[in-house]
Amino acid sequence: MKLSILIAVILGAAVTAPAQEAEFRASMKTLAASMGALNKIESKTTPEAVQTAERMAGIYEEMIGFWRQRDAKDAVKLSVDGKAAAVSMASAAHAGDAAKAGEAFKSLSTTCKPCHEAYREKRADGTYAFKPIPEEK
Ligand code: HEC
């Protein structure tokens, strides 16, 4: 590899990490807004519920890659589980199966907290940051 290409690759890696983290934060805000919206919908089978679950599935899908790159196995697993729950919710909602959509919504909502406990920390000013990836076996 030519030196100039090598330098470009290194610089590229340095600028993409913070950009990805900013994007991740924006996705988290979308997840929080989605959960808020879904919580308000009593029977999770409306077109809005379908659309919101689909959008969440897309975010979880992106998260799988984000956490794989960081070699954070528990976070990858929570992202995979969350995606599966969101997909299952979207299809149950679309089919008008309120019980199944409600169940899937519940499992989807259990993925937030364990990940935040392991990978997120609160700064003194109340904003959030990434914790260093814990040692995983
Ligand atoms: C696989 C891990 C993971 C999952 C699952 C996850 N989060 Fe997060 N979340 C994080 C991390 C890490 C941060 C800290 C990043 C930051 O804000 O700097 C965060 C930050 C946030 C923030 C603060 C964003 C900011 O900086 O303003 C909100 C709000 C949030 N998450 C909501 C949710 C909700 C709601 C869910 C579930 C529907 C969820 N998250 C699922 C890892 C996750």
C-alpha cells in the first residue's frame, strides 16, 4: 500500500468514529420517541404502530454493525434480539394480531435497559456518553 493511501485510511478511521457516534445518538433519540409514541397506542395494530416498529427494526439492524465493529458481544446480542422483536411486532401489527404485537412490543422494550447499564454512562451535566467496552468473555 502506498504511504499516501495508508495515511488517508488512518485519517478516515479517525473521522468516522465520532461521526458514527453522533449518528448513533440521533438513532437513540428516534428510539426514545418511537417508544413514547408506541406506549400511547393502546392496541398496537394501527398503521402508525406498524411504521414505528419497522423504523425501530431498521435502527436495531444498524446497531448490529455498530457494535460488531466494537466487538461488544452483549450489545450485538441485544441489537439482534431487538431487531427480531421489532420485526415480529411490525408483522403482527400488520396482520392485526394485537396480542402478538403487544408481546413483541414488551420484548422490544426489555432491550434498552441492559444495554444502557453495560455501555452507557451519565455525565455530570446530565448528558450521556459511551462507556469503554467492558471485557467480555
Ligand atoms: C445495544 C445497546 C443499546 C440498546 C439496545 C439501546 N441503547 Fe440507548 N444508548 C446506548 C448507548 C451506549 C448510549 C450512550 C450514547 C450517548 O448518548 O452518547 C445510549 C443513549 C441513549 C439515549 C440518550 C441519547 C443522547 O445522547 O441524547 C436515549 C434517549 C436512548 N439511548 C434511548 C434508548 C431506547 C428508548 C432504547 C430501547 C428502545 C435504547 N436506547 C436501546 C445503547 C443502547
